[in-house]
Amino acid sequence: MFTLPTLEETALTLVLFIWILFVTSFVTRRIYNWMIGRGMAHHVAVYYNRKIIHVLAGAVAAIVVAYYLKSYLPVIVLVAVLAVGNYLPHKRGRLMYWYQVEDNMFEVHFVIMWGLIMGLGFYLGDVRLGLLPILFMSVGDGVTGFVRNMLYRRRTKSWWGNLAMALFCIPVGFLLYGFLGIVAGVAASLIERFEFGKIDDNITVPLVSFAFLKALPLMGVTI
């Protein structure tokens, strides 16, 4: 985990950074303008964009990091830069309006949890431990958001969204981690339904699913 990165790994991390900037600063901004031009409400367009970023930035980066990097050091730098870069607009009152909102800084939680869980996977020597919870948070929660936004046109919680999330998380959990991954996928899909103050689903989904993947084998559960 703490080995020095090769030149290729450093270059690949830089490419990821450029890709994430492209998604967050260009792609979603163009999508926002397109949605607004079609008469969509601002908050609906913003919520769609947040979930698009979940998938195109969060999930894509997780897959690349898990399967193509051996050193996590450049990723730590990437995560730190992205976390600060998403926090400062809130601090300065100059939001990137096409995907940020005044009500919360949950996108900052997303970046930090992404870095923490992926890092734990590297540290423990099993990238699947990091990758699977991140896919639950990125794509699973992204699917949930798309469904809820289409049904209710606002940020809310609904079991329909959780059902859609489970339809993604359960098969992907099985593919990456067998029946233990199914259990983690079910747990992630259920816990997403609840928020605890400032502890949102960007925190609970990856933490709970990671805990199931790691704790159950230690308790002798081998399913």
C-alpha cells in the first residue's frame, strides 16, 4: 500500500484526476444546462448530476484504482485534492451550482469515504474489500437516486429506490464476493434508506457493507 508508485501509476492517477474534473466541471455542467433548457427544475437537475458523478467519477475511478494500481500513495493525494476542492466552494459561498447544494456537503463525505474504504482494501491486501462497498455507494446509490428523482422530483427516501439499489448490489456483490457479497449488498440497500443527522448514506452504505464483508468471516460465518 505504501510502496512508491511507478511512473505509470502516477500518470494513470493524473489521468483519473483529469477525467474526474472533466465529468464534474464539463460533462455535468452541460447536462445541467440541457435539463434546465428542457424545463426541469434546478434542484431536480442538480440531484441527477450528483448521481451521474457518483457513477462516472466514483465508480470508474474505483475500478481503475482497484485493478490497475499497486501503490495507494498517489490516490491519497488525489482524494485529498478532491475533498478540499469540493469543500472550498461551500466555505467561500461560491458553489458549483450544477451539482452542489447549500443544504449539505454530502459530496465531500463521498470523496472522503471513497478514499478511506478503498485505502482499507489496499491496506488489508484485498482490493475487493474496498471496491465492492464503493460500487454500492457509487452505482447502487446512484441507481436509487435516479429512480427517486424520476418518481418524486426531489431528494427523498423511498423503498422503490432501495429495491432498485438491491437489484444492482445483490448480483454485483455475488460476482465479487460470493454469497457474503449478497449479504453485504442487502445490508447496503437497507441502510441507504436511513440517515442519521449529518451522517448520510455516503457514510453508512460503504461502512456497513465493509463491516459485513470483514466482520462476518472473523465471526466464523462462511457463506
